Amino acid sequence: METMKAGLYISEKNVKVDTLEKPTLKHGEALIKVSSAGICGTDMMIYFGKHPRAKAPLAMGHEFSGVIEEINGESTFNSGDRVVIEPTMSCGKCEACLSGSTHVCNTLGLIGIDSHGGFAEYVAVPLHRLHKIPDTLSDAHAALAEPVAVGIHTVRRSNVKVGDTVAVLGAGPIGLLIALTAKLAGADKIFISDISPYRLSKAEELGFIALDGRKINVVEEVRAATNGIGADVVFEVAGNNITADQMIHVCRTQGQIVVVSVYKQPPTIDLAAMHFRELSLTTTRCYSHSDFATAVSMMANGQIDVTPFISHQLSLDEIEKGFQLMTNPEESLKILIQPNA
């Protein structure tokens, strides 16, 4: 049995480097030698033992790029191609899948959650989940195509128009990427709130109006800056009761709220306040195949630059350090693990 090195989730707050059996390819799969893999919020949920599907021992990591080592089956790809992985796994049989909306499959899974992912030297990936990396895009940057696709899908689900005022509640990587995409979609004034000085400084660097929720009343600040009107579109990306309340009151009459967060506990919200001002509520889940392809293209042509998001690049042997850094939002934004560095 041939083995490989992997960073494994073992138990709550316990990640360690160990060995796994190197994947054996099924027909229609490619063996990917992983170049870079990002640690994201979902990985942290697994790390804290809070994810309902992830089972230890597991090589996490669903944001990753690599090089094709081997192919089993007919394909337009070749060994040696640099690729980024679209990690969603749909059933192909439910109503959502049959209607073309595979990203809201009734039993949607992800590589790195429901099977071993990018925190390993090698991963077996279905050929139809691969996107070729253009020459203008590095492996490290390409690994972030997945969160960029989330931002693109979110803004596409919204009503953002040229000249709109936007409020983004939460300045983590997804919130910042939504703000960047909203700017490209034509938003004029973009507020972004958080309680992390480090992440708020990133928001300012990117040209957004940063609001520190520890020091000011976010709702009052946005309303004061918009002549009492509020934001045309509000993106809730923090996932807590405070922002669940703020999203209603920071939104203008007949405006739109887009909930991006996956709440661990159901929040309490003021539906009456929404009702009386005819607010629209939209939800969003990950991304479509088209969104992912668009993300790769926009990154490759320089429209979306993820350089400011990468705070650390670590070897696989440093994966425990990576997860410890991610527990402190003042130390990290996006950490990349490089299993074959």
C-alpha cells in the first residue's frame, strides 16, 4: 500500500500530520498533486468539532489547487496541467440537480468535508470538478477561486446596481470578497463592519468605509452617512444575533437583505420591522459551476486580486500552527497550506 502525508483532523482542536493511503483512481477521476490549500471558516467549524457531517480522521481543505499527476478515463485535461478544484459534490438526481441548480442539491457534499481534501499531498478528484489555471494566475492565488466564487454568486443573487450604497456586515475573507465584487458590479459607497481592527484595516486598504462595531453604532453610522436613508443592499456575513438585527435596520425602505452566513443557532429577527418597510430577504448558498469559472477568469485577468487576503503560507508540517493562527482574527485572514512545498 502506497502512503502519503496528510494533515488530519483527529478530534476537537486536534489536527496533526500523519499518513493516509495514497488515493487509487476510479474511472473518471484525476490524481491531483496539491500545490496550495486554504483554511476557511468551515474548516474551523470542523476543527472545533461543530460540523455535523465531518468525521475524523479527515484531511480537510476544500479550497485547493494542484497539478494533474494521473488521469483515469477520457479527458480534455493532460498530466501536468495546473488545475483548481471545484469541490462541490451533487447527486445528479434530485429536483434541484435535474433543473440545473446542482449547488443546492438536496444532499450537497464537499471534497474536504465528505471525503479527504486538500490538506494532503494527493487527492482524487472527478474530472468534471477541475478548472484549468490560466498562465497569468499562480497556484497560490488559484486556490482561492472557491471563496471568490462565493462572492460572485452572492452579488449575482443580489440587486446591486450602478451607484448603489452597500453595507457588508462582517469583514472576513468572504465579506471582503463580496465587497470587492459589489464594487465591480457598480456599487458606489460600500460600508463594511467588524470588531477586528486587523480585518477592518484590510477593508480600509481595499478602499471601503470601515465601521468598528465595538466603538460605534453601525446602524446609526450608515444612516447618518446616507441622509437617514440606509443601504440599498445589505449583505449579512457575520452570522450572529447582533448582525441579524443590524441587517434589518441598516437597510433602506424597500431595500434588499442578502443573508450569506450559515447560522449555528436560529437568530431572533424583527419581522415586523421588515414587513412595514417592505424589505426583501434573499439567501445564498455557495456557487454554481458558472460562478466558479467566472471566478477563475476574473482572477486571471486581474479584476480580482487576492494578494491582500493571503496572510500566511505554511508547509503541511505547520498545519497545526495554521489552525492556531486562524483562531485569532487579529493574526490572520487567509492561510494557505502547501502540502508538497
